[in-house]
Amino acid sequence: MESGTTTITITTVDHDHDHNHGGGTAISDVHQDVIKTHILTRLDGATLASASCASSHLHALSTEEQLWREICSSTWPSIDDPRVRHVISSFPGGYRSFFSDSFPLLHHRSPPKQHHHNRPFLAEIISAVDVHYKESLIFSKVQENETKSDWFLCSPLRFDLLGQKESVQTPIRHVGEDQAWLDHLEENLKLSWILIDPTRNIAANVSSRSPVSVQRQWLTGDVQLRYSMVISGGEDSSEVVQCAVVVTCEGKVGGAMQVLEVSMQVEDLEGKHLNGKDGLVILQGAMESGKRKKERKGEGKERFEEFLTMKRERKERKQRREKALDMACIATGFTIFAAFWSFLLFR
């Protein structure tokens, strides 16, 4: 590792193994305060998790709660909310478990065989949302939603973080050609939407990190960024749904941009928005059974385009079935008419 002009070579070998360092320094020979203060605090969460697997000595040093709390807070500033801190303290491994749940890409395309509808509903669900422009935080909010009322269960599931007349000012200024500006936002506006189950002490990030589409609305001129996570929508692995997060921004050329909307809904392949009951069942199943894996650049957009393809193919199949049914009805009607006419002629 390099620090200033001093270079230290560290070999991760345990005390109880013979080794030949070739002039290097074993990690166990470095004072643990040096490792914790000058090495581990400089690592991001993914690197720290990898380092903890290198040796038993590093593992012991890499599991300290305060270290993971600082990493989580710097990654998701919203979780410094007192309510969220209290919930995370109940996780099996504290902030380390929360990071393990929330940082990787959620992959849930092969649901287990058990019926999720038999699972008891949550009393509430917590959203912790952060939007970054490059390295700067421009929006951060925690919102708790009750999930047991008839209104929630029967209405389309929708989490809105801003009211109709609310907006958030940002330091981002609209410059350059319009398409170049949209491409710039797609590249630099990052989002995380973490759902937290305070009853079962689990969490999951249900949004792609980068937008899967950026469009300017022709009527209002606002810019709409869509973030998407495609997950299993039922016990049939061919059924998928989209957790669609929409960020709507307003800003004229040369002026500062403001955020008008940050919302999330669950949409199926028919294009329908699921109600609270069905949407919650799917989200619970994904949080509990979904795998977490490192996100590959562009993977969210690929999965979104795959979802759109499946949606289009389903629509085409439906149109073909309806057309075939219409033709069958016409043929049946013609046959009945011809039979009736023949009956009248030869009566």
C-alpha cells in the first residue's frame, strides 16, 4: 500500500503458517491500530468485504461495527436517520449485514416454490433513498409507509417522496445541446432506493444505480429519468415485474435544475401497476429470497430492455389471440346466418 512517499508491502499470511515473505511484511506483523486507522478506513465496502476473506487476522479487524457504520453512512447518507439506525442495530451483523443486503444488485428471477401469499404482511416498510450527481448528494430522504390498511392493499402501490407542490433545488445547471445534456444526466445521476423490512431485519436495493432511460416530456419539457429493477413476479419464472423508480426534473438551459418527483411503482408485463397487496408480496419475496451479486456496468439497462421485449411480445401474442377469436366469432356468425337464410329459402 502507498501512503505519501512510503511503500509498504503486506502479505496476508496467518501466524500459524510458515511463510517466506521475500522482504515483505506479514499483515500479522503490522500493529492492528495501523491497519484499522490507516488501511481499512480507506477501503470502500466491497473492497473491505474482500479483504476480510484474505486472512483470519484481517477478518477479525474488518468486522468492527463502527467501520461498517461509517462505510454505510458515506454510501447512503439517508440511513443516518434515527429510525433507520435503530432498525439496523437489530440486524444479525449490524451495519455489515445491512451493507451485504443493500449494496449488491438484487437478482430474483427464480422464485422458491412456497406460496408467498401465505406470508404475513408487514405492518410497515421503510424506504431510504439517495440521489447523487457525480460525487455530490442532491436528494436524500427516509420514508415510512404503513402497509396494512385497506387503502394501501387495494390501491396501486406507489411510494411518493415529494408532494405535488414540493421540489428540491440542486446546483446542477443545464448546459449544452439537449441530447448531450440528457446523455450527461444518464451518465452522472445515480440513485439507490433501499427497502427495509423492520420486522424481519432485511433490506434490498430495488433500483438500478444508473438510469435505464432518460427522456424529455414533450408536453411539459421536464426531464424524466427511469431507474428499474426487474424481479420475479410469481411462482412461474417467466412472470417478471419491474420496480420502476421515476425521477422528474425541471430546468431551462443555463438555469439550475430542480427535482419535482421521486416515486416508485411495481409494473407487470401487461403494463398494469400492481396494487399494494400484490406488490408487497412480490417485494417481500425478493427481499427474502433474492440473490445479491456485484452489478455489471449496464446490466440494469440490459434487464430493462429485456423486460420491454417480453412486454412487447406478450402484447403481440394477446393481439393475435384476440384477432383469432374475432375471426372465429365472425365465421360462427356467418355460418349461423347462412343456415338461417337457407332455412327460409327451403321452407
